[in-house]
Amino acid sequence: MTKNISAAEIKSYNITLWKLLIGAMILFAIFIVAIGFGLFGTLPSFRDIEHPKSNQATEILTEDKRVLGTYFVQNRSNVTYPEISPNVINALISTEDTRFKEHSGIDFKRTFTIIFYNLVGKKQGASTITQQLALNLFSEEGRQKNFFKRLMQKFQEWIVAVKLERNFTKEEIITMYLNTVDFGNQAYGIKSAARVYFNTTPDQLTVAQAATLVGLQKGITRYSPTRNPERSLARRNTVMSNMVKEDLLTQQQYDEEKAKPLALKFSAATVNDGIAPYFRAVLKNDIKKIFQERSILKADGTPYDLDRDGLKIITTINYDMQVYAEEAQKDAMRVLQAQFTKGWKGRNPFKDKELQIEQGIKRSDRYKALQLEGKSESEIKADFNTPAEMSIFTWKGNLDTLMKPIDSVKYYKLLLRNAMMAMDPKTGYVKAWVGGINYEHFKYDQVKMGTRQVGSTAKPFTYSVAIENGYSPCYQVLNEPVTIEVPGSAPWTPKSGGTLPGYITLQKALAFSQNYIAAYLMKQVGPTAVATLAKRMGITSNVPAYPSIALGSFDASVFDMVGAYSVFANKGVWTQPTYILRIEDKNGVVLFSQTPQKHPAMNEDVAYVMTRMLEGVVKNGYGYGLIGKYGLKNPIGGKTGTTQNNSDGWFVGITPDLVAGVWTGCEDRAFHFINTREGEGSKTAMPIFGGFFKKVYANPKLKISKGDFEVPKSGVSITYDCNQYQQQQTDTTELDKKLGF
């Protein structure tokens, strides 16, 4: 039996319903206010809104403002609104938030529509771009997985979104969003994403490129153009169809763009990858030291974090030259390594080298890790003799293999290493820096951090002192063994290979690296004068005042040797090799800038004569390969160097605009080429110099002159023209006649 409801009861029910509804609304309002006051978790303050926190990568820029690499926790670099292509803005709004320009942070119309869609099984996101920005900026944990936690987080997003809308323009909000969003593959922000995926800048992104990047926001793994290119392509086309629906793209444009492939130019954003990794590692340590020594701090008194504070480091490196240097190294070292390996075929390179192998084991990361695990020496030894899966470096790429760790140590002992640096001798600006053959596997920098015996590249120091003391390059010396007495030690008599017989000029002796002539000059000028000059020319390592330094018995870095040779090309003035122009904070405020130090190291006429003698090495001596093989016929001077047992190969070369030095050798000096014919500097180091300069001269944009070294304006008092010198030696003067000569 149906009971009729009276009008009074209906009224009572309605009043109760309204009370519940109003009460719920009041409770919800109180709840929202409580969230706003931080009772359910701290919310960002107004100051935080004005200065949102984000891990922003520090950019290392070349002299021409091209990105060399980044230091990052998140590879994030910021841009301004005018630096973003309209294609990106249109793709984002049409796909993520079509009413972005109309709502005030929360799109309630869309929110309730999305609730309906979700109820019928069509799941869609309800967050506006502003809400997504709030999540990106102020949520340390990201999107919560737990339903109730996510619900609370959503309410917090609403409050922050409203604050953002009140304090920033729509352009500022969408810019902040694009600067903070994760695009996968360690690309945070639109600037990093444009560089990582398409090797371009945000303002140059095409419709298809912009749609690809915006499409990633639905799932950076599922729609990754590198991992799932087919899904990425389909998602890109969906984004472009959304642009058509919102009248931000014509149907004709859509049809044209839809037919295009992804056309990625992918470059992974990792610390190890990219160009100049050795340089970037040295640079980072140097900047930390500079900031500490000079007390360069942030406004709040805390130290700068290079991985998070978005600094800009403008360096002297030239992007193209750096690429050429790395390419020249790879081209030459592939061939050289094959020759080196072939030379040891059928021989035992590890005979009597147990100590070196033991040292290699103890230096390895594997040994150190096993020690930290508390393994005994016997357990570690057993581990190194048990095959294990590992990835080893080869010139054909990394090789995944099963190998005993001890065999990998031996393999790496026979792997040739290499380093190169180039700089402008006038400014001191370093243009290219290759610290090793592969930073992923071998992180030790051999340009500045490492030192090796320099061999005959040190001979110009002794010759310079001799020239300064009145010797002419045309002076002739009998090429015979020389013995020099050493106080408190045994007499020194150097050995010599490939000796040219009879009397030869100093010019010819340097061109063909004759040891006896270098020793003769050392005997005339003394080791103290030579060691003093070497230090004045910028050699920072120990140069003992022993006669053997004439033949390069001391160790030095590539960095110092290139700086020293720049003295010859720079009219006798040493200019400090410099690679930092300035460091700016994320707002463009200059924190540090550097002007290279300079001081005279030798007379200008002595430096000029030495450039002529070093040119003679290339034109007529061991450096002729630069002309014969690489066609470098313009004025170039240089000196090869080969150390005992062919352990080190060197070449340092000079031109008026560029000086470069190259070293090649194994990790340990105990491992070396089997003969000088293959292991001399002209074969191991000079090819990299030649390959580099050939590419440099082929690029007119670099403006590296092929002109000659400038003659001193006051003239040259030292006779370096041997025809003129011989005439002077044979002419009879009036004084000679009076004295009866």
C-alpha cells in the first residue's frame, strides 16, 4: 500500500536536503581554507610563487654561444615566451587545455565534464595547464598513486593554480610550464627537448616537431619517439588533428605535415655523451675551486650548485674546432691501434710486466668495489680470474662480452691513449680540448691533469737559449757524441739514433732531431738557463737543471707544452692558456670573468728565428708529412718528440693564429711500440695534428690565416739566412786586413 507524502513532509525533506548541501559546501569551503593554510601539508608561500624552485641545468657555451654540454640533475634550461615557437603554444593549448586563455586556473566546466566521461569509462585528465604547472613546480614526489593522497594533492593544485593565475600572466604561466615539463631522455623543459630530439632551438620548432614533443605529455615512455616511434608518430598526428579542430592549423597543412616522418636528430643528454666531455669535467672542478677561493655565493649566502642553479658558462672553445679535433683523433687512432696490435702479434707484451698488471688491478673500479664489500685479497684474485659479463671499449664501438676481469686489465694496458689541445697564441684562448679517447671508459684527463715525458719537443727550449746567446741557425757543429760533466753525479753522454754524419747546421740538427747537437748546445749554455726559460714559458711541472732536459727527460702536460710553444708564435710573449670567458647566473649577472695573464718570455727576434727553425722541421725534416700527406703548404712550424722505448709520441705545431699539441702513448710507459719506425711522434701524434688542421683550413668561417709569421718591426739582429751567414763568415773586413788575417 502506497503512503502519500504530505506537503509538510516534502518541505521538511527539502529543508533537510538543503541543510546537508549547504553544510557540505561550508565544510568543503572550510576544508579548502584549511588546505590553503597548510593544515594538510605545506603549500608554497607568495615568495615561492614569485620565485619557483626548479632544478635548472648549467649550460656550457662555446665562444659562438653554441651549447657544448650541461651539468644537471635534471637537464633543464629555461627560455622566455618570445623564444618559443607559436607551433608549440598552439599544439599544447589545443591538446592539453583548450580553454586555457579563458579560465582562472581551474576549469570547472571541464572538470565536471571529465567526471561524466570517467563514469562512463572514457578516462580523461581534468588538470589545466596551470594545475599541471603547480604539480611540476611544487610537488617533490610528483603525481601520487594512492587515490586519497592524489585527491588531496588535486585540491592543493587548485589553490596553487589560483595563486599562479593571480600573480602571473598567461604567457608567463605557459612559459613556466614548458620550462619545467619532463620530455623524457633526460630532457626537462622545451629548450632541452628541442636540442635532444631535433638538435634545434624552441623558436625553430616546426608544426610536426612541436606536435611530437607535446604528444609526449600523454606518456613519456609510451609515446617516446626513440623507444616507440610508431606510437609517437600516431600521437603526433592526433595532436595536429586537435590543432585543426581548434582552428590553429588548416586541413591542408595537416595533410602535408601528417605525411612527414618523425625526422629525429636525437642526441642523448648525458654527462658522458656529447663533445668535449674531458674539458667539461676539468671545467667543472675548476669553477668549484674558483667559487670557493673567491667566496662567490648566492644572495642567501649558500654556495652555487652547478647541477641545479642554471648558470651559464661561456668558454673560449670553438664548437667546430672541437668537433674537428675529436674527428681527427678517431680517424688516426683507429688506424694506429690496429698497427700497434699487429706489431705485438706473436710476441708476449706482458713478459716481466707483473707489477704493471698488479697496479692495473688495484687501480680498477672493480677492485675498489670488492674491497668495500670486505673481500679478502685471495677472494679478489679469484674474482679477477673468473669470467664475467662486461662492456669493453673498442674503436668499433662498445663490445658486450664474457671476459676474465684480469684479461680486461691486460687489454686496456695495450690500448693506446691520446690527448690534444689547440689555442690562439695571441689571446691565450683554448679552442679545442680532447683529454682522452673515451670519457665513458677512461675519465682521466691527459691534457691538463696528466703529465708525460716530452722527449724532443723540449729541444727548442735549448735552441732558444743558444740563439739568445748569439748562435745562428746556420752555425755548423760536428755531429759527434758529447759528454757533459755533472757535479755529484756520473758524466752524461746521450745516445743518438739516425745520426747525420759530419758538420751540420743547427737548423738541420733541429729538423732531424739530432741528439748530439742538442747536447752540444746544452754544454755551451748550461742546464740552469734552459730550465729557467722553460719555466718562464709556462711549464708548471718540475724541470730539473740537469743536462738531460735538452732531450726532454722531464714530464709536462699537453696544456703546458702548447702554452710554451705559443711563445714562439706570439713574438716571445707567454699568454696564459685560458678557457673561461665569464660565468653568469640564471639572470645574466656576471659572477666571474677572466683576462689571461701575459709576460715576456724571450726576445722577439729570438722567437721569430725559432719560428723559422720550427718551419724548417716541417719543410725539410721529420715534420714533412704535414706537407706530403696533408697538403699543409702554408707556414707551419713544429717539433716531433719520441721518448725512450717509444713510450710517448709527441707533436707540437705552431701557426700565426693557432698552436696545437698532441700526445700519444699507452697508460703505462712499460707498454710501447716495438720500434721507432712505428712509434715515433711523426707517426703517432702528428697525423692527428695534420687531420685537425686540414679541416680547420677548409672552413673559411673560422678565419684561421694561412699567412706567414710576422717579422719584428725593428728587424732581426740574428742571421737566419744561411747564404747570407756563409757570406758573412767568408768576407774579409778592414780590421781583418789590418790584423793580417
